[in-house]
Amino acid sequence: RNLPNNYNRQMILEMLDSEGFAGKYDFLYLPIDFRTQACLGYAFLNFVELAVVLSFWSTFDGFSRWAIPSKKMCRVTWCGPNEQGREAHIDRYRNSSVMHSAVPEDYKPLIFEGGEVVPFPEPSKVPKAPRSRCLLAAVAE
């Protein structure tokens, strides 16, 4: 929580990797406001091993060395018990409107294997289009 709103997914990935967490996570999602094209200030991250969490927590809880000027201090929190683990995140998002073809790839969650991005599993049903007029208008242009 408390990520700078002008951070994007690539900036998050670079920050994680530069702080020593390359290859230690297998899911990342940075929610984006389609209207403003700004991140919502938080991200979902899953680690490949529970042991990494303590190191991540000590590195990022209170983190403020952002790549861009910001007074925000990061706060690390847990997801709810039904949202823990890579498979739970995949299940949550695979049929979500964020996976619709109208949504830019940079706005979608990523999954990793061995530190490399792998294709997200196909949806089990057709994702509904997002309700954002701004996004839908941009796609129509």
C-alpha cells in the first residue's frame, strides 16, 4: 500500500528486482484506474516461498526510496485468507474484466515461473468488458 500513483507495472518490477527479489515472486498485479491511467496505490504480489516474506516485509514496510519524487511510505499488508497464493490470484483474475481484450497489457496481472513471465491461463468464460467509458472510448478510436 501507499505506492506512488504515477508508478507503473514496469517500475514495480524494476524496484522489486533491484531490491533483491528477482525470481522470488510468481504473481504481480498493479490495479490501474482506467480513467486517470494512474495506479491505485497498491499491488498484489505472491512469493514463491514463505521465507521470502520476512525479508520483503523488512525491506518494503516504510520504504520511501522511490524512482520518482514522492512523500509516500510503503506499507506491507496481507491479503485476506481466501486470496493467498498464486492459484487463488489466478482464479480471482482469469475471468475478470481486467483480462478483457480492451484492457492494455500493462494493466493486466502477470504470472512468473523461474523469474520469467509466462502466459496467463485462458479464461474459463469470456471476460466482460470493463465499465470504464474512458477505456472503451480509447479502444474505439
